Amino acid sequence: MKKDFDFTVVDNILAKYPAEELSTIAILQDIQEYYHYLPEEIFPHIAKAINVGEARLYGVATFYENFSLDPKGKYVIRCCDGTACHVRGSLPILNKLREELGLSEEKKTTDDLMFTVETVSCLGACGLAPVLTVNGETYPAMTPEKAVELLNELRAKEAAANE
């Protein structure tokens, strides 16, 4: 365990729930919402706080697809590759995003933890294909060019926020 990890956020989340196993999923969801993933340092801390084995916590975290043990970017971009999106050109969009961000099928998150690019089997918006989501917000009828514009808008938003 890293000694420099600040457990203040984790402790605030733990304080919101009963100290019992039934709180596990809610606690993990809140922690992931804050960090965008589940840091390894939290598991012993939570296990002790709610009196559950670490292995049980890892089991929950790895069973549910929505939990991630790997750091994700501030902006999680999901590119649909379901049938409708695939047929309408989702692959060139995915490839353009990866090229622009220096990512690959193996490397999904930028080094600055700003962007994560993932593929999903279906986003349930087939009539709008090809579709991307950014942190759950849907962007329909995408093209590689529109995807680059979207990245530039997100970068500009971050630059403005940091001024």
C-alpha cells in the first residue's frame, strides 16, 4: 500500500453508508465516480471499515463490468461497434481517435489521464449510428472528422478551465 494515498475522500464516502457488506457496491460506485477507477489502495481500507475480506471486495470489483481497476481519463469516450455502427463506419472513427490521442487497443488511456477510449458492443442508439458517448453524453452520426472536432472542443474546455 502506498503511504501517500489520501483516504479523506474514501472515509467521507464510507461515512455515508452502514459499515456492512451490503454497502459494498454503493461504496465502490461512489469511489469510482470520484477517481474514475478503483485504486488498489482502497481495498484493505474498505475491507477493514466494513468488516469484509479483501478478496470479497476484489471479487465484486472484478465481477461487474462497470468497475475498473485501471485508471481512466477524465473523459471516457465509448465508441460503439455494434452492427449498425460498424456498418456505418465506426472503425475509422475509433482509429482516428486512437491516432489523435496516441492510443491503441492495448493502451486505452492517455498518460495525462485526460482521455480513455473504449469500444462497446452496443450503446442502444442504433438509429443514430455511428455513435460515441463521452461520459455518458451521446454524440450521433459521427465521422472521423467530427470525432477530432469533439476532441478539440474537450481540449479547449480543459484549457479554459485551467486558465
